[in-house]
Amino acid sequence: MGSRKPQIAMFPSWGMGHFLPFVEFAKRMSIHHGFAVLIITPPAVKADIRSLASSVPDIRFVDLSAPHLDSLPMTDLPTKFAAMEEYKGPLKDVLGSLKDEISAFVIDFFCAALIESSAALHNPTYVLSTDSASNLCLKFFYDTLDSQTTESLKDMDGPIYPIGPLIRSPDAVHGKSECLNWLDRQPDSSVMYVSFGSMNWFLSPDQTRELALGLEASGHRFLWLLKGDNDVSALLPPGFEMRTRDRGIVWTSWAPQIPILSHPATAGFVSHCGWNSTLESVTNGVPIVPWPVRAEQKTNAFFLVNEIGLGIEPEWGPNWWVGKDEVEKAVKELMEGEKGRKVSMRAAELKESARKALAAGGSSMDILAVVTAQWKKKAS
């Protein structure tokens, strides 16, 4: 390859919870380790990713088309994942056209069907796990490790490289949203941020009204991200926005989550516990009221509350129902109670741990350097 930069190829799956860590990983590989990165994407997701990586010239894109999958709506993710094998042939053609220029091929967990295409060309393949290490253990290793060893996972040799947190960098957020101007006018540590993720997982209308009434009854300030195809006011109790207008805002368009979580006015986060949102909360030192909706979110919520002490869980009724009284109690406890003080202190500790991991000489940066050294050796 002479003096050309070493190159890696990546294939993320659909959804911002997968795109964001992949793009951040690509940026680290380019900026800190001198790699050129090729991100292979279905046409339907190309525009979403391009804008996230526009500041790094050594990241480029190539389309990979599978007409049957490309035509499916983003809401039909199970079918898209199940039919991932339709990309195997087109992917092999793309990777084959690069000859021996790829040092590694990095895929999402849901793209495991594509390993065969890369292996046929003798490219080493790695899976970038976009959820927590605890969920990764549950998926792959728990039974084996439990039966064969008493060692701590962190002390074992293996193919697992903890390089997180991989979250969107603040400099990737352009412009200032009006909701941030609203936060600027609020006292420090006074606002509860409420959001159920970039996929905007909706609660039922009845549950949404209970959440609204609980926020109102708590008496605390709130910034609630509530998007919808139609007028979201119909989901709220009559008069809710008028009654809470002096201390709360229901935001119905895109909101910059990292600037919100890093804002001095933000004190807590009612979250669906998607792993991206969880890492963004941890990195910014914001404690959580966990409200999982689907996928691995319930595992994340359990871990946050019971293992690392970052959350205050509402009292769940049948089918994960939360009444307005339980919402009010959880919000008040986090914002003004003794448990809230403890989880806020714990959040500050975890924020410092994340900062150290990502700093020069930190654990994440050192481990990533080990991986890239292997890839550069192959490139040379």
C-alpha cells in the first residue's frame, strides 16, 4: 500500500442508536489513528449518516442496494434484519473491488449474516456492539463463563475490546435550538428532561396523559420531547400546557440531546434507557428515571438502578404501567429527595470516570490503540 493510509470498512444497521456510535468510532479511527474509513450503507440511510461525518474528510461512503429491503419503511426493522442476507452478494462485490486494501471490516450485531462475505475475501471481521457490555455477556458468554471460570471478565484474555463510550461529540451539533434558549432561562439543576429516544417510542395515549399529570403534580420544571405525526396536544390532558407554561415546555420537533444533557439547568432525565441515551446521560453526569419501552432497555434500566446506582425507578404496575402518583413520586425523589442526592453524586462520579476513559492515556483510548496497532500491522 506504500504511503497510503490504512483503511477499514464498516456496515452499520438501521436506526440512529446504531448510526451514531459507528460514526463516532469512524471519527476516532480517522482523527486519532490515521485511518481512512469506508462506511457502506443502504441508500435509505445514507443521508442520515453523511451529515454526522461531514467534518472528517477521510470518511467516505458507498451505497449498497438490496431493492426489497431498501423499499421497506424504517418501522419494519424486524424484516430488514431477518433479510440481511440479501446484502451478502452486493457486499462481497464492494469489498472485492477494494482488493487487499481493507485492514478490517466492522459490522453491527444485526449484520452477522455479512461475516461470510468478508471472510471469503480473508478480511478480519469485528462486531461493534452498540449496547452495553452486560447485554453482550447475556447474548454470548454468560452460560459458558459461569460454568467454566470464576475469573472476572475484565481480567480474561479474549476478543472483547471496551472502547466506549461512543457518543456524538458536542462539535457535531450545529446551531442552537430554541429549547436551549428556554433552558438558558432556568435555574441551575432545576429541569427534568423527558425523552423516549430518536425513534420516538410512543407510550399509549393513556400512559402519556398519566406522565403529563405526574410531571404537573411534581411542581418541578421540565423539558419534554414529544414528537408526532399529528398534533401532540391531543395526547395531553386538557389545559396541561396552559397550566404548566411557566415551568415546563413540550417540545415537538428535533432537539439536541447532548447540549440538553450537558446544560447546567438539567438535573435529571426520564429516559427509555436506550444505550446511546444512557451513555450520553452518564457522560454528562445526569441521573435517570428509567422508563424502558422495548428491546434491551429493561436490562439497561435494571443495571442502572440496581448495579451502578444511577437511577430512581418508578413503581411499576401490571404491564409496566406507571400512574401519575408514581411519576410524581419518582420525579420528586430525584429532584429533591435523599435518594436523588445520592444518585446525583453517583452520576458525578461516573461522569469523571467517563472523562478519564476518553482522555489521553485513558482505558478506552489505550485499548483502541491496541486494536489499531493490529490493523496497521496488517495494512503494512
